[in-house]
Amino acid sequence: MGKMTEKEEELEIEKLSGVGEATAKKLKDAGFSDLMAIATAPPTTLAEVCELGEATARKIIIEARKKLKMGFISGNELLEKQKDIYRITTGSKALDTLLGGGIATQSITEAYGPFGASKTQLGFQLCVNVQLPMEKGGLNACAVFIDTEGTFRPVRIIDMAKAVGLDPKEALNRIKVARAYSSDHQILLAEKIPDLIREKVPVKLIVVDSLTALFRAEYIGRGTLADRQQKLNQHIHFLQRLADRYNLAVYVTNQVMAKPDIFFGDPTAPIGGHVLGHSSTYRIYLRKAKGDKRVARMIDSPDLPEGEAIFRITNEGIRD
């Protein structure tokens, strides 16, 4: 079966069992405008949005999954699907090698490390490099930057764009930036990304800088930890669904906390606990070295060996 067009999928929604015209309108208004969005949604979310019973919502989701033939596939079919994975260059050959060729689509790459480790700089560089043609390590596409700490600097983008031969004004135009002021606002902004894609903005990279800052600020004390982790878990899984659904790359930065009980090795650990540790496809630890040098260490990956890469932060951006 060939892949459905968005228009065909929209028509298919109204044919789903349990979906009348009014429910279809509510679904579309809430951003569930194609079968994949419905098929991958939690039943509770769908029930709330459409003012339906959870059993009805579950039925609608099962119907959408049947239409999309979402069942088991063979290892060979999965291998074919993974041929669609693209990579965005970081600007440093050493760092690209560590990452298996660059930041991968269909996955979440998390960079964590102390202040000044250049996590944000890497985010800026990717926003510029995703715009490059494929032969230069880009995807000829746009980026979305969700800024939770007021870190986005257009002036830095201009320097990086000039260095790779892009028109700075056009480069800034192809980065859609939004400042998030609360964890709920951050989640809402992520949920608006499919609208941008439907408006024909070719988004192939989402940067969230930082993923955990607002959650950490709002949920204080042990009593709120379970709620925080649950909300963070839903948010990161939504980002992963976007990566799969639109074949795009997600790059998130994360803060670290001190672990005073560690006597040997590095006394810092990433925020977000096991939820984030298990959800990120690739996890790299960045730290400062002498002068403009930075060290990246691969901490976790399903298909790449552990290793280290040294790169530089220059006026032109990230280089070897």
C-alpha cells in the first residue's frame, strides 16, 4: 500500500468508526488532523480533547492503527525504514564521527553538561547546518527552536550562517523561535509544530534548550517529583513521536546537578533521572577543556560505541 497523502488521511478520519462530523472537527481543531496523530495518541488525551468516553477514544485509536497497518514488521522491513534516516553535520568531523555521521533524524539526541560546555552553541550550529544542501551535510530544511532560558542569540546565528556561505537574513528566517515561560507553555509549543509542518514549513530539526529547566524550577521538593517525571515523560515521548512521524531530528540540552556522594569520577549527573535516560536515543556529555576546546563523550547509544571527540568553539561556530 502506498503512503497516503495528508488530504486522503483527512478524509479517512471521518470514515473512522465512532467519528462523526462534529468529532472530526474537534480532532482537527486539536491538531489531530491525520491518522498517524490519532494512532499514536494516548486514549486519555483523545477522550479529553473530543469530550468522548475513554472506551470510544480507544476504539477510534484502534481503527486508525488498523488503517495504517501498524503491527509487527520483519527486521528486513525495519532495515528498509531506517534507510530513510538522515544526519545533520555538527560542523566538526570528529564530533560527527562520534555521532555516527551527525545528528540523526527519527531520534532524540540529548547533550548535557555544566554551564559553558557549549550545549546551546551546538544547538545554534545545527539550526544553521540543517539549512545546508544534503551534499554539505544539511537537509535543505528549517529548524524550530524552543527557548526556555532566553538563550537564543540571532547575532550568533548570523556569524555561523556567514561562515558556511548562507545568507544571514534568510538563515534567521528559516529558524522558527519561540520562548517558553512555563512547562505547560513548553509542551504547548511542541504540540504546535505539526501545524507549522502542515503550513508547508519544511521542519527537519527541533531544538529544545533546555528541556528540563522549567520543569526543575516549577516542581520543587520530593513531593512533586512523581508529577514532574510523569509530565516530562509525556513531553519527551511526544517529541519522539514527532521525530518518527516527520522523519526529523530532535536535539535537546539538559542541565546537570552535583552528586556529593561521588568520590571518584565525575560528580555531576544529568537532570531528569531514568525518564530522560531511557527516552534519549543518543546521550552525549559535553565539558570544557583548555581555551576554546570542548570534549564530547558518548554516554549512551543503541548502535554506536562509547568514545570521545574534541572540537573547538570559534567565532565561525563549531569546528575541529
